[in-house]
Amino acid sequence: METDSAERQWVGNVCKGVISTKGPGPRAKLVVSKERMELRGLMGRMEFRRENVERVERAGFFPWLWMGIRIRHNVGEYPKRIMFCPWLSLSRNILRHLEQLGYNVG
């Protein structure tokens, strides 16, 4: 499997804790590189260095509606529950890219 080290980004919505940015159109951006992941949007900016990302997994509100990714991390000042739901993209494409970059995808 060839590794793509280029930075990539997706637009969508973010949910941290029980607060969501859902609304008409995308309200957040996920930026991913080999060294870090960053969420930018209406709720501010959260940066996760690679060593702080414990695992990234599929997430959704119902078992049959896997529409987002959940970031499990060890950054104390961020909420433990952070989910990104891409807009007009598939979460499996994001997870595949993260796996190619060496992140723990489960």
C-alpha cells in the first residue's frame, strides 16, 4: 500500500460532547497530515499531534448510519467525545487515508 503524505482536508460538521455545528452546509474543516489532525470551525480550533491520537474510528448516530469519524485522543483540554461528519464525502475515504498515513484506525 502506497503512503500518501500530502495534507488533505474535508469540510463537514463537528460534534464535541453534545454540542454540534450541524446546520445548512458545512461548518467545519478537518485537515489531516502525517504529523497532525486539525479541526477548524465555528467551535474554534482543535489540533491533535499524531502522538495524541489514540484511535480514529467510524461513528454515527445509528448502527446503520455510519456517517462520521470519532477521534479518540489524550489531549486533556478537549472534550473526550469528538466526531466529524464529512459533507459530500464518505467517512471510509477519510479513514482509509488516515490508515495510509499510519494512524491507528479501528
